[in-house]
Amino acid sequence: MKTPLYTLFLCALLAGCSPVMAARQDDYVHVEDVQPGVGKAVVLSTFGAPLQNYVNHRGESCEIFRFRQGYRGSTKVARAMFHGVADIMTLGLWEVVGTPVEAGFNGENASYEVCYNKENIVVSVAPLSKGTGPAPARPEEEKTEEYAYR
């Protein structure tokens, strides 16, 4: 009688790691909402706080944003449900595979440069990187302020 109880306890303990990891992935950032012609408020609500800002050689105010591009809600739900069902069907053994899979598929870092005119309307949006490093520095342009990475 104790063996099934221990097995059930072990399954309950292990179940939840990969489903929880899948459900807690970063959200999808709608980069397509940030385009020339939109206001600065749209940029800040989409990307969050800038990593740094500066004035370029044309006198435009530019900001560098860095964020982790996550997954849409439906994708996160489907992944969490798959891991939950796999945990139940394998009595928790799926966690040996599912947890490393979720640790590896946790989105990509992305960096964007957004420049504004005097009225804080976006005039250009440029992807800088999709890797894990910081945004490339712009040594020829004057840096005015720095913000902490969110």
C-alpha cells in the first residue's frame, strides 16, 4: 500500500516543473506595433524602459531597447498542457526530458534602436541584434543618459 502512495507523491512532486516553466515563459513582444509614425508612448509600452539613449548626428533622439522575445499565450498554454499530460502518462518520468527542453526554449534576446523627431514621433526602427550580448555601442554619437536594464 505504501508503494503506490510514494509513487503518487513522487509524481505530484515532479509534475509541474516543465508545465510551470512553459507557462511562465516571457510574453511575446509585438515588435510590429513599433513603426515610423507612432508616438513614443507606444514604443515604451511595447518595449519597456530603454537601455540607453543618445542624440544622433541628425539631431534625432534615439533609444536602445533590449528585451527577451517570448511566446504568444496560446503557445505557452499548449506547451504547458503537453508537458502536464506527458507527466501524467509517464508517472513523472517526462520531467527528465521536459525540464531541459523548457530551459532551452526560453525565447531570444533582441535589441532595437528607435529614433524620434522633435515631437517624439518615431522616424526609424532598426533591429540591432538577436543574440545574447548587449546592443552595439555607437561611439560617433553623443550618449546623453543611461538606464538600467529591465
